[in-house]
Amino acid sequence: MIEIPISVGGWYELEKNGELVASFPNIITDVGLDALASNAEDASLLNLCGLGAGTTPPEYADTALESPLISTAMTSFIGGVVSSSTPYGQYSQTDYTLAGRSGDFSYSEIGIITRSGALFSRSLIKDMLGNPTSLFVAAGETLKIRYRLYKYPPPDDVIATNHLVERRSGNTTHTVTIRPYGILEPSHPTSYWNGAARMSPSTATASTSNTPVQVTTIGEIAGSVNGSVVLQPYTAGSYERVVSAVISGSAISSIGSILLGGSNKKSGWRCYFSPPIPMATSATLTTTVKIKWMRY
């Protein structure tokens, strides 16, 4: 089975009264990686930011802040492109504001909490030199928190040679090339990753063309026909999802490529077949891949 790896990671920036006081990476927890399989929008995954007084270093198995003090809801959400050249990547950015508290508080740990209450990420607060610290926030002061969830596709094409296609008229072999598509899609800056297009595609479209295009190509390919997507159940702790695209030969004479993507059909994963796969009107092509995600 062809596997598509995705690398994810996160970063915090903290501003107190308009001054940057901390900038550091985080630990995405095991339950955070599980949450990525839920098909939830990033805005749902990154719903709350929690602050606490814990000092134990974070671990992947953490399920809650060690000593929680307060949580605050997201105030804004945007998506963006890490780079318009290789290595390509995208991010989802959420902002949180803690203001107007009546007392003085010191915070030493921080975490992102999903809408369902799972601890998506955790870190000790660190100073600008990267050392764990206790951040003092006096009564009336404003603390602004910015969190970015970064996601990177494979740096190179995923290629499978001698890929067997079982046919009633005789099996054939093809080279399959998989690469991201529409990674710079401007009208949906997080569509490549967000929701169903990210870890578990929700739509499949097929085209007769098998000419690979750049990952930055934008827009739905002309002449594409719709298929369907079958998702296998997700197993907690596996951090992978098996996805099948099903295309009917009644709609297309040959298949040169398939786009596994989100509802906008303009971004996702494009699978190219060389040579193209001829289709009889009574035939059905099922293409199955495994999408895997991991910490970078």
C-alpha cells in the first residue's frame, strides 16, 4: 500500500503588554495526534489555550496540564503558507488574549485544548534563551498568545513502481506518483490540510491527464469527473488512516490522475498513473493509500 507521510509541529509566541517575552516550540501530545484524525477543522482542534503552574517537562503521553490555573478562548484564526518555495508547508494560526484579571499570577506551563477537551499540545513556558521560566502577569496586564500549527508534506514525490492494477481482462502494472496539489490555494489557505482535506480526504475526482503539475498549481483540472471516498475506521494511537478513491468507468474512458481532497476539489493529494488506466463502462477503479502523520 502506498503511504503518504505528513510532518506536524507547533510554536508559541507570548506578548505581555505588546512586548514579545517568549518564543518556543511545543510537544504535540499523543491525544493531539489522535485528534488530527477526527476531520475537525483546525479552529476546533485549537479552541482553547490553558495556562498553569506545573514545572514537570512535557511528555507525549500528557493528557492535561499538570497544575491548570486558567484557560482562554481563541480570539482569531487564520491560515497561511510557510513558504512559496520548497520546503513547502502551511500553518494554522490561532490567537488568544488574557486581559483584565484582578490579581497577580505566575504561569510556568501552557497547552492547547481542543473543543472536546483533549490536550492537543503542552510546553513549559521558556524565556527568549529557551530556558524554562515563570511568567509573571500583574493585575490589569494583558497577555497575548499566538500558536502556529505547522504541517509539511513529503519533500519529494511519493513514487510506487510496478503498481499492480487488477483487471478482468488481465492485470496491468503502472508507476504511481503522488504529490501535493494546490498547496498555495489562496481562497482556502488551509484547505490543503484543514478538515477533511488534511488527514482524511472527503472527495475524489479523476482526470484523463497524467502529466504531473507543480504543487503550486491552483484550480480544479478541467474535465474532472467525480468519484467517492471510503475511509477506514481510525485506530487510536496509530496516527494513520487508510483512504480509498472509487471511480466509475461509466464517466471516464481512462484515468491518468486522481485528486484526493477536500470539498473545494482544488487541493489535496494528486495521484498520477503512468501509463493511464483504461476504463470500460462497467469497470470501477479503487485506489487505496495510507496517510500517516508524525511529529517533525
